[in-house]
Amino acid sequence: MDEFRNDAYKNAKSYKEWMKKWHDKQILRCEFAPGQQVLFFNLRLKFFLGKLKSRWTGPYTIYKVSSFGGIDLKDTTGNIFRVNDQRLKHYYGEQVERNYEFIPLGDPNL
């Protein structure tokens, strides 16, 4: 019985190590620099939030980048606050509406 328990322990340990390597490989690191525009994931909006409302707020401007993931953000009123870089993503501006050309295909019954 101890032999089966040890085999199961070794299998579980090797599986967890493999999954950790796979998970760490999937993580994409974002590099931030002062002056960039970012969106902030606000965890405090989870109460009384609409089902389809986004928790991403912003855009904010990066004021200062500290070591180990601390980033100081500046909002439009000039307030500065510090957040973790894991709660940020790059902001690329407003979506530009594209002009689509209408192409008539004709009557399919002909």
C-alpha cells in the first residue's frame, strides 16, 4: 500500500511541476514606461455592477515606474496613486470607425 501511495505522490508532483512550467510559459510580461496610457482593472467595482459593464477604467498616464511592479498613475485631475502592474493593460486609443463600401451582389433568384 505504501508503494502505491509513493507512486501516486511522485506522479502528482511531476504533473504539478509540468503544469507550472506550462503556465509560466503562457504568461506575457508587459513593459511599461512613464508617459504611456494604460487602463486600470478596478476590483472595487464588483458590488452592484451591471452584468456587461467593464471593470477597466481609464485611461491613466504612467507617472513613475518602480521596481518589483509598482507603478504610479496620474489621472486627468492630477491625482497620483500607486498600483501593481498586473492590474494594468496598454491603452491604444479610441476605436476608429471604418468606412465600409457597399457592394451590391444582385438578385440571387436570376
